[in-house]
Amino acid sequence: MTEEKNNEEIKSEAPPTPGRVWGRIAKPLVGLAILVVVILWSVGVFRSRTSSERVEYQAGLAVPPNAKLFTVKQESIAPRVDVVGTVASGVKVNLSARIPAYVKEVFVSAGSPVKKGQQLITLDDREIKEQVTAAEAQFKQAETEFNRARQLFDNKATTEQALTAAQSMFTAARAQWDRSKIMLTYAQITSPMDGVVTDRRIEPGDMANPGQVLLAIYDPANMQLEVPVPARLLAKLPVGQAVEVTLDRPATNFQGRVRQIVSEIDPLSRTQLVKVHIEGPSSDVLPGTFGRLWVADDIRQTIVIPASAIYSVGQIELVQVVRDQRAMRRAVRSGPKHGASVEILSGLDAGDVVLVKPIQEN
């Protein structure tokens, strides 16, 4: 039975056909072919290769066809020189006490506007009032004695010497009384002018001594710019000359006029102090404001380019010089501005061509 069964199984196994054999071989071959193609693609077999010839390097950036160019040339200009100074009032008053006394009241603070004759400070005047009362009593007694001596002299009941002595005592008593009344007015400190309080250095209860500054007042309608001007520029600033002044606060330009030149040269800075009166409304100008005085310097030859042609990389100022349709950057050092142009102190020569609007570098 066993042999018959084995014979039947052997008979049931059919021999492999050619199609089945090819199917078993084709799958691995296709996979291998795809792998080879992927490897060849990755190494660039199917892409065009760059020529091995040497490519010449071109410096700078390509200039766009519509770029605006500027040709550098020498120009004659009269540059304006700015000289810095400080604003001060032409009229400033420091108020101090004329008698030693305690401060009773202070009616103003720093920044308060005041009028001429306005009461600012009251001092303790009790002691002075007592002196006035005593002086008045002495005056009245001296007056009585003088009238009595004169009546006796008219009646030839006394000597001329006694009359003269009584008259002297009467005159001295009257002077003492007048002086005490004047001293009483010193207890009331008033403003000597229209102005603004710029400094308050006293408070109620403090002791005011003669000569001690209690308040400072300035005239806001009489402001001036005080500028230490180099000696070489003084000839361009005669007294009465109209000038231009620029202030930081308010940030605007003012017309000024040279009012005074101090006749003394600073031996360290070689400058003279020039006082320029600020014309027009100057109520908003405060003492101590930073300002500039503009002075026209001598005409000279220089290079001026549009300010838009300059850009900065860090602390370095650059322009883009055009040559053979390529823009190459070059370091420059700029000077004073003249409107929309700026003076170039170094870095460019006449004949150079620069881009008015530099190309943005990536």
C-alpha cells in the first residue's frame, strides 16, 4: 500500500513549465534594474555636466539697466560751519535779602511767571517794627525838645548853642525814624521786572542773610545764544549781523542778530564769546537749551554727492562705484550736509561714477 501511494504522489507532480520559470527569474531582475537606474541618476549620469573650462570671476554687482548714476566732480561751495552754544537770558536778576531775618512766606516757585512789583517773599519783620516804634517815639520827643528850645530862644531865654543842640537831636531822630521805616520795607521782597522764576533757594523758616540769593528771575522776552566762536570766524560775525540759529528745544530755526562780542579770548580754546539775540517769539525757549550758530565759511573746492548714495555697514560709510557695468563698494568719509547733498572728505575723486541708490547686498 505504501509503495502504491508513493507512486501516485510522484505521478501527480507535473514538470515546471517555461512561463513559471521566467516569472521566478524576472522579478529579481526588474528590481535589480531599478536599483541600478536609481544609482546612476544619483551620481548624475543622466544630467548634463558643467564644462570643466575655467570661468572668469567678475567683481561687484551687476548694475540694473535703469539705475541712476552720478558723476563725481569738484564744486565750489561756501560751507556753513555750526558752532555750538547755550541759551541764556540777556536780563537775569538774583534776589537776595538786605536784612538778616527768618523767611515768613514764599509766594512763588521755580517756573512761576511774575510781574513787576509782585510780592515774592515776606520776611519776619517783628523786630524791625519794634525799631520803627522806638524811633518814632524818639523823634517825637526830639521834636518836642526842639520846639521848646526854639520858643525859649525866640524869648531870649536860652542860648543859640542849646537851640543848635536840640535841632541836631531832632534831625538825627528823624533820620533814624526814616531809616527804620525803610528797613521795614526790606521785609517785603518784590519782583523788579516782568519775568519767570528760574531758581528758588529758600523755604519758609529758613534764615535769610544779606547777600544770600533767594530767588532768580529771568526775562523770557530777551533770550540770547552765547557761543564760543573760533577766532578765525569772528570776522564774519560783526555786531548787528543777522545770523541763523538752531535750537534743540523747541526743535526749530530762529533768526538772530549778533548783539555783543566779549573782548577777551579764551587762552585754552582760542575762542571769543559771541552773544546772539534770538529774534521773534521766544517764550518757549528756556535757559540752558543747546543751540547752534551757523556761520558761512570761505568758498572752497570740494566733492559733493547725493546723500542717498551713502549707506553704512556698521561704522563704515560706503558708496557703490560703477565700472564696466559693475557696482563695487568703496569706503568714504563724509562731511557736512548741504541740503540733499553731502560733502565727501575722502574716498572719491573727480570722474568717479556712483549709484544714486545703491544696490541692496544680500
